[in-house]
Amino acid sequence: MTTFFHCPDYVTVGPFDFDIRHSTYREIRKETDEWGSFRPEELEIHIPKEAPEQLRLEVLLHELEHAICFCASLSDDSTEEDYVTKGTTWRLKMLIDNPDLLLMLLQRSVLAGSIKPTEISEFGDILSAEFQND
Ligand SMILES: [Zn+2]
């Protein structure tokens, strides 16, 4: 099986650290007929270890959206505008709080040919220079 980029061990959403578990379909489907599961009562997100990497990434992001809805108290009755307005605040905070998640997405961008590794290191050089001057 190919590696799942550098999937973080956990992702912080609001006040919670959700452990990322790599489970079998069988384990996941004990509770749901979906590809992954979000278990707020256990602070866990389960993604299928048998799935191709692209699907695993999508499932991870899907389950993180459930975590955002959980934190933002969004429900099935919420409107699209509720989802966008409240979700954006929590989503932005999640991205800021989880550089490992951003790195994983950057790795996916490199694999997709959307960015060259040298462009990432150039960006890192710019950031380093900017923060050394403070
Ligand atoms: Zn779902």
C-alpha cells in the first residue's frame, strides 16, 4: 500500500484534538455506510486504510467538515449561509492551527503537478527572511 502522504496523527478543530485513525472498511462500516467516520464522543476520525490515497484525503477532509459542523453547532436544519458563515471561521482556525494538514495538502499539490517542490522551498525562504527581521 502506498503511504498516505504525511497524514497528521491528530487535527485540532476548535478546542478539540481529533485523533486520525486508519481503520479498515469493516471497522468503519460497523457504525455507518460511509467511507469514514467522525466520532466526537471519542475525539476520533476514522479513514479507510485500504482506500487509494486520493480517496483517503477526501474522506479525511469530509470528516473534518463534520468536526467543524460539530464545533460550530451546525445541524441538518442549518442553512447553506449558516454553513458558510460559521464554517468558515472554524475552517480558517483549523487551517491556521494545523500546519501538518497544510503540508499534507502541499504534498498533494506537488503530486498533482500544481506546484513544484522548489516553489515551496522558495516560499519557506521568504517566510524565514520575513520573520528573522522582526
Ligand atoms: Zn459524512
